[in-house]
Amino acid sequence: MTAILSTVRGTGLLRAALRADAVITGANGLAYLALAGPLHDLLGLEPGPGRAIGAFLLVYAVAVWAVSAPAAIRRGPAMAVVEANLLWTALSVVAVVTGWLELSPAGNVWAVLQAAVVAGFAAVQYAGLRRS
């Protein structure tokens, strides 16, 4: 319980990583929502799942920004963001390997690149947690 309620002081790196994650994730979410048709043509992602992913990403971006907002970031929610980012990374790789979303070759490359960026956010966020 103490770990969940504990806060992180000296959170410059962690806050910056959370906020960059929120902004980029939000932009991705907006793109998936607004450009579902063209993204289908380019990535092979069907518009329905693309819009669902976009809506999820927007909600997630708001949640990540909220985690970054307090003067002292709470350790539990920050670690939950790291874990969610690692889960997204794993699911992205699984989607490509299994053909789960039936992406085009460009879509597979995009999914792997996106997974790498999300894994990078998780790594920097974790480093920010450990540093504080």
C-alpha cells in the first residue's frame, strides 16, 4: 500500500517522458480517428478497429497526462503507465507476427516502429522512476 501511495520527488525526467508520451499518443489517436480511411489504404488497418484504437489512444493520452500533472508524481500510477506501454509493445509485436490485424507491409513496419517508440517511452519513464 505504501508503494502505491508513495510519490516521486525530483521528477523532471519522468514528467517529461510522461508528457511526451501523452502528446505523441494523443496525436496518434487523433490521426487514427480523423484519417481512418486513408490509413486503411496505407496501413491495411480496417477503419472500425482503427477508430477504436484512436479512441483508446486519446483516452490513454489524457490519463498519462493526468499522471504527470501533480507536483509530486505518484509512483503507482507512473509504474502503471510503464507497464501499459510494455503491454502495448508486446501486443503490437504479436499483432505483426500473427497477422492479427491483417496489416499491409507498410502497416507491419509502422506497428513495429510504433512499438519501438512506446518501448522507448517505457524505458525512459522507468529510468525516471528509478532516478527519483
